[in-house]
Amino acid sequence: MSRQTPALRWRLLPSLFLCLALAFAPSLAEGRAGSSFGGHSSFSGMGSRGSRTFESNRAAPITRSMTQTPGAATSLGGYGGGLFHRHPFLTGLFGGFLGSMLFHGMGGFGHVFGGLLQFLLIGFLIWFVVRLIAGRGFSRGGMGGAMPRSVGAAAAPAALYRGRDTTVADSDLTAFQSIHAAVQEAWGRSDLGRMRALMTPEMLSYFSEELTRNTSQGVQNLVSDVRLLKGEITESWEEGDLQYATAYLQWTAIDYVVPLGGAPGQAGLPVRADTATPTEAEEVWTFVRRSGGNWLLSAIQQV
């Protein structure tokens, strides 16, 4: 078995390269060009829900998140993952800063610097993972590494930490509904400054990416006449100093796309411009706050 471990290590490297390439190439993902976040998302779910990010909650699974998948990190004192996993206020700040400040706000130099920094980050991650693999017993002959698990014995799965269930007040649901309306309004006006006060840095980076995509295609998504039909809390929990709550939201809105700086119905442009018929949307929104702080949008899932 020791003869196969070096080969196993090198088989992992191509997979690692592929994962890194996908992680650092958001343009490969299907976006929502020409539609709002109000029910027309190509992503079934995005954002972070703390320890419950990948837990089934009868909504579409989260397929885009900066939270580590279960088992990717060792549990520390009951909290899975590290600082960024436990604090969504920091999660996405690194990627959002690079995307918004370095790649878009510095012109040609920004693209060159961003590309260099990207290669450095990829190189560091590859070095780190190879060292991690080598330190866990994948070295040749198994000498100096950790003892392998018993062959033929199924290891008992560790219980996943999922926080402590709590309750939220009616005033919190009212706050969620207000955030929902404000996000829709800010999205229609492409107002990232307003969004920054309504959502986590991770979610802000996703919204910023979509606005940039729309701008590059010469279109603008407008959302108006948002009417909430139903809102209810489906779950709430605490993780350390963070409190999470998930709400089911159903609403209608006039949702259409126009040429950037143009008017609905302008001829000759492939845009959707139905300004009369409301569209209905159902989504699950998760919010997070520090103890005593304000709620922020942390994740969106389609229903």
C-alpha cells in the first residue's frame, strides 16, 4: 500500500489545479445577465449560512459559497472551520476587495497586478495542500506520517456542529422584510453603496459581479413595485457571537431589462422589457448579525 501513496498524491494535484482554476474564474459560471436576483437566478443558492450552509432546508442547495464544505476542516471546540468560516462578516471580504478594488478599479495595471497576485495565491495554496498531504501520512513508505485508519473498519462519522436553536421576534421578521425591499430597490438602481449596509461582504461580492456583468453587456435590470405576499421565519440559531435566521419570502415585482441608459422597448436590442406584467418569486433568505448588531443578508436560495 505504501507504494501507491506517492501516486495518489500526484493524482490529487491535477484535481487541485482544476478546482483552483474554477474558484478563481468566476466568468466560467453562468450568471444572471439580464435578470434580477428576484427569482430568475441561474444559481440555485448562494452565500453562507454558517454551520448550516450545506444542510438541507427544503430549498435549493447552496452551490456558491465561501464557506468550507463539511469535513474540510477539523472541528475546534465545537466550531467547524476557522475564523472566516465562523464569521461571515469576514468571509468574502478578501475576495470582494480583490474583485472590486484590484481588478476593476485600477485600470490596466489592476489587471496585471491582479493576475500576478492570483498566480501567487494559487502557488501558495498548492504548496500548502501538498505539505498538508505529506504531513498526514502520504509520504513514501509511510515513515514519519500519521498512522492510517484501520483497514476494513468504517469510521464513525463525527457529529456536525449546527449551532443552538433559538427564536426571533416579530420585529426581526419586519426587519427582514425591510431589508428585502431595500435590496431590491438598490439592485434596480445598481447602488452598491446602499447594498454594503444591507448584506455581508460575501453577498456584496456576488451582487457586484452581476452588476459588472450587466454593465459589460450594456443592459440594466430594473425592479419596481415590489409587493411582499408572504414572509415567515423557518429557522433561527446561534453560533458563538453570531445569530442566524432564515425566512421564506414570497413576492411579486415588475422586473424587466432595458439597454443601459435606454428605455423599455427600444428596438434592435435583445432585452426583456415587460413593464406591465408582475412576476412572482419565492426564495429563502438567511440573515446574520452579531449580538446586539443589525441584521445583514447572508444567503439566498431559490424555492
